[in-house]
Amino acid sequence: MKCRNCNTQLKHQLIDLGYAPPSNAYLEEEALSKPEITLPLRVAVCENCWLVQTEDYSKADELFDSEYAYFSSTSKSWLNHAKLYCERVRDELDLGGDSFVVEIASNDGYLLKNFVEYGVPCLGIEPTESTAAASEKIGVPVVREFFGKELATRLVEEGRHADLIIGNNVYAHVPDIKDFTNGMKKLLKPNGVITLEFPHLLQLLQQSQFDTIYHEHFSYLSLGVVRRIFEAAGLRVWNVDKINTHGGSLRIYGCHENASFVTTTACEELYRQELDCGLEKLQTYANFQHKANKIKNDLISFLIDQKRLGKKVVAYGAAAKGNTLVNYAGIKSDLISVVYDAAQSKQGRFLPGSHIPIEAPEKLDLSTVDYVIVFPWNIISEIKEYFSSRIGPKTKLVTAVPELKIH
Ligand code: DWN
């Protein structure tokens, strides 16, 4: 395979996670007796432009289908994060009734509902029918399409140039990152701003977050790589914030290359840190598989030990990352009998690959449970809060990444 960004032949592998089904392809009961599609899950590193990327096996329209089960509004901490961002950016960019805000991958309207409330005209772009319908229900307008240069051109022809383009956890999800970036260039007003949030590659490597690797995530991004992709499209990254969502993310601020925004020292400092940590050296990527294997083996040993001791182990949060973890580890319902999840879209269904059943949290009888494996370690504080008034001394919460931890 050639690099999706610079077309260099890819020769270096970060990790091989074997075969896995698409991570958000939760199964209905009748599907359990049918064959299931699994695809190679391998990540390569480009030694020319340093884009870290999954090998090409899956198509975006198969991954983000009409029954997409991830609803952003399920997490209160994520809703709060979105609200704080909206308040800040509205004030800093002085957005009002004459402005136009576009969010790409607007999901169920979790973020844009704030702009609707402020009276700032906005538009969500969201290809998955399940979440787009939920968004419209709360009054957030949506175009049900994938974003790229073609859609941007049509919007501009309708006179809809954006003052602000928001993309939270979508830049890593696009196979054609260059077309997506060219689309943003087209849609942005001359002095408009782009903000993108994405998990930071540095955290993935340093915290061994191998479970965040799945087919939906085509790219694993650093500031250095994003800056270069922006530059090639005639855009410029002028600021960056480190944020703690999804295990450590970046929020980058972009503009047209010649716009008036002054590039902050934070950009240079962070890029320097990436270089110091070796993000542009092949040897940095050499040990990752080994670290992932240790996490996998520690979890399997723990589960087998508990099984032998007659303990009851369940899981909480049917996160996509949980699917990467259990499928790589080959864990089935004999070791984790059930996973509880607050998203109605997942309840009554089964995890892809492992076929562990998903149930509503109300069904969880903690008096019978010894350990709860929390798959979404990224929101452990919120989940601890949920359990704090429910859990007794018998039950312990456990996370597996970056290392097995009993809380
Ligand atoms: O890229 C992506 C990232 C950013 O978010 C997406 N493609 C999908 C998603 O990844 P994930 O599924 O690994 O995300 P989360 O946010 O770690 O998943 C949390 C899961 O836990 C959801 O299924 C909702 C569930 N949950 C719950 O059952 N009770 C969450 C909370 C906060 C709760 O209280």
C-alpha cells in the first residue's frame, strides 16, 4: 500500500492486530448464526511524511452506515467539553446571527445544539442516518453526506461560506484526508477559522493505547503531519491546545495561509516536543506491538485467574476500543459474561467478533459482581462517579490500558 498522503510505498508496520470486524458493527441476535466479516487490522508508518495509517481494507460508507451506534450525547463529560468549547469560540470569534458555523461529523447534534441556542446559524454534516435523525429531532439542521471538496463546492455555490468549521474526532476517520482538507479550504471564509480535535499520536504511543486502533480510524495524527497536510492545501495551523479528551487529544486552529491570525509559539513548542519524542524517527515505532501484547496477556491472565477463583466478571461501556481489545485478546463471553452500556442503540445487541451481549446498566446487579472491566478508560472518572453511589466493597472497577489497574 502507498501512503494516503504522500504516495510513498509503505514499508514499516506499527502493529498487526490480526483480523477484526468493524468496531461499531454491533450485532442483532439473528446475525450471530451468520458468517461475520473480519478485516486485517494493521497500521503502517510512512517514513516520508510520517502519517501513521491503517492499511486499506474498509470503505467509509460501510463503516459509517445507517445504523451507526455511537451517539456522542451518551457521555456527560463529552457534552460538557463541547459546551465549554462553544462558549469560548463564540466569544473569541464574536459569532452572532450573521455568522455561519459548520460541524463536520455532527453526530446527534451534541455540539451544534449550543449554537442553535445562541441563535448562530449552523449546519451539521453527518452521513449516518441514525445520528442525523436524532440531531434533527433536537432542531439541529443536517446534510446527510460525507464531507469532501465536492460537497464544499456545492455549499459555496449556494452562498454558504463558513466562519467556523468544526471537526471533532473526524479528521482521523477520513480515508481521503487530502480531499477532506481541500474541502475545508474551499468552504472557509477568507478570515474564517477551522478547529479540529483528534487523539494525539504521541499519547497513543506513550500510553500504549493500541485499543484505539480500529478500521474507523484511518489516521493516527500528530501536529507535524497535520501542519504539512494543511500547508499542502493552502491552509495554516496557527494555534494548538492540548486537551485531555479521548486519552489525550490536540485541538488545532487553522486558517487560510495568508489570513491575519498570528501563529502562536505553542505550535512550535509542541512540534519540537514531537520531534524530541522521536515521532519522525522509525525506531520510535519499533516496540509498540510488544507493549500491546503485554497489555493483552495481562488482561487474559487476570480473567483466567478470576474464572478459576469462581469470581464473576462483567464489563461496562461497549466502546469501540473495547472491541479492539477483546477481539485481539480472543476474549469471549465465558470470561466476560456481559457488557452494560447506557446507549440504547447498543442495548440488546452483541459485540462484534466476541459476541458478548450488551445490556442496559439498570440490569446490572452489583451485589453478584466481583469485577467490572471498564472498556472506555478515557472516561473512567465519569464512570467512577456513576458507580460511586451504587457499588459496594465487594465489587472493583478494572481498566486494562495503559496497564491493568484495579481501582
Ligand atoms: O473515534 C471515535 C471516538 C472518538 O469515540 C468514534 N469512532 C467512536 C468513539 O470511540 P469509543 O466507542 O471507543 O468511545 P467512548 O466514548 O470511549 O465510548 C464510551 C462507551 O461507553 C459508549 O458506548 C457509551 C458508554 N457509556 C456508558 O455506558 N455509560 C458512557 C458513559 C459516559 C456512561 O456513563
